[in-house]
Amino acid sequence: MKRLSDGKKNLSNEIQRCKSHFEQLTIWWNPNFEKSNVSYLRSLWLHADYIHKECGKESIKAGKTTYVYTSPEAVLSDDMWRSMLIESSSFKLVVVDEAHMVINWVNVLEKSEPFREWFGRLGEIRSLIACPAHAITATASRASRRKLRKKLALVKFHEIVESPDRENIKLFVESIKMNEKISVTFSWLIDIVMDQAGECPRHIIFCPSIKLCSDVYFAFKVSLNECVNYIEMFHSCTTDQVKDAIREDMENKDGHIRVLIATSATGMGVNYKSVNNVIHYGPPKDLDGFIQQLGRAGRDDTQSYELLIYSSRHLRKLDTDMLDYAKNTETCRRKKMLESHNSVPSADLVKHLCSDVCDM
Ligand SMILES: [Zn+2]
């Protein structure tokens, strides 16, 4: 697994590296970015396409399209494309980007956000195409890597692992009373938005469910009055049109949105600009998701902050590692976070920029 900080740039590097070894490369990607990535490759005079109704099926089948982007649902849920995969012998490599989703969407099947259930069935592709697979993800603990190998049927494999640590992000945790009102919990941030309006530093508030996401959005909305335009909400049920508008705004460092309230559905494969504060209102299920989401902060290398806010009602059904991280009050939070990834904090990191525990 390899940590990637800028999807397009690093994907391009990966492609250039693989290009000399493979005649045809298949890339599994977030469907929202297929078009832009295909355009990017075409601008480099490379033969690229993504699977959709009007694309050149015969060209892909015959191996004339060097880079084929698709999403799991586009190809696995459609009989025509499934049979194309079986009949074609030209595929040389399957690349699974954001590979942690293969595990995560299996869990999601039991809960809300059912829109990517095919990610959980991506292992089927290995039985349809006989070629090597290359899985890339920013974060995968030892346990997740084990699950991923099983899901993708990777028997003979080579792992490249880098520390997922982001040293420019200071870590905070705050526990709150179970019934504390959301408007009270976030009163400090509501005040900042009202005082600073368009000059307010950019925040993303991650919530583990659409319900919580909506509750937080509503609490901000009723408090912000004329400043309500500085907040937005993004989850799997947000319309495509609104999703595109939010992405476009967030990829602009001078964009209008100052507080984005979102579930994990936001941010995959995109580089949101000038986000210096990530807040979790309730932890995600596991540390992989947590590390992935906090990594949305500080992409411009400026000092940034991650704050996990939780009450006891948010701690149900968490993985042990995530639960330990949330409840820890004595050990360096960074050390705690990195343990499950076989990694340790850098010895050079000054304590007051590490975590609130290290500050004490
Ligand atoms: Zn520390």
C-alpha cells in the first residue's frame, strides 16, 4: 500500500512508471473523476477512455485503449461489460485505487450509504481477468491489509508501506456530554464563521452518518443567519449537481465554502485546497477512515489541526483501535494512531505541535 497525497499527480507518476511494463492498464477509480482523468491522459497523447454507454467497446476489447477507467458498479453490474472482461485477453494489469474502500463498503452494506456496494464485490474482477493487480491506498492498518489481500485474492504479493503520519497536523480530542446540543458544541465555530465570514479558515466536519451530518448542518444553518452561504453539506444522497459544485469550490483555495459538513463520501481522490481544520463529530468506524479523513487538512503543508469530538453515544460499534484512540487521555495521540500501522511518530516533531496530550 502506498500513501498518495495528490491523486492526479501521483496517479500520473504511477502510470508513467507502469507504462514501460504494460501495454494496457485498467484503473478502478471514483466515477466522478473518470472524465477528468481521461481528459488529462488524453492531453498527454495517451489512449485513454472510461467505461460508459458510448465508449469504444471493441477498441477496449482489442487492447487498443491503453488506459481504461471504470468504477466497480459500471463494469460488474452490467452483463455486457462483464462478458467483455471475460472475452478480452488484452488486460495486463488491474489497478485498484482507494483500495481501502473494498473493505469499507462491505461494512457500509449493513448501514447507510449503499451507493457503492459494488466496491465490496470488486474481488470478482480477479476471477474475470487473469492478470496481476496493484492496490493503492493512503491508509491501511495491518488488519486492513490482511482483509484487502483476501478480498482481492492476492496470494503472491509484495507490500510497500509508508507511514501515514501527517506531521503538520496537530491532534486534539474532546469528549462531550451525551445530550449536549450540537449548537452548543460548535458555538465557537459558529461565532468564527459569523465574525469572519469569507475570511473564516476552511473547516471540514466529518460525521459518521447522513443523519448526524444533517443534524450538524441544520444546527449551523439555524444559527448562521445571513452567513449560511458559507456552509455546505455533502453525503452520498447529495445530488450530483450539488456535489460537482462543492468539489469545484473546494478545489479552489479562494472558494466560497468555509465549513463543509460531510460524510466519508466526500473527498476521495480530490485535493481540497486550504483546509486547515478537520473536525470529526463522532469517530469513523476505524482508524483507517480517521487517518484518511484527517489527511484532508494541511495539504498545503501549513500547520493544521484535527479535532475529534465525541460523546459516549458515538462510541458504539467502533473498531478497538479507534475506540482506544478516542478514549486515550495519557499517551501521545500520534503514537496511539500510528501503532496499528506499525509506525511511530518522528523524533523530530516538537511536542506542542504533536497532540493535546503531549502539550500537558
Ligand atoms: Zn505526541
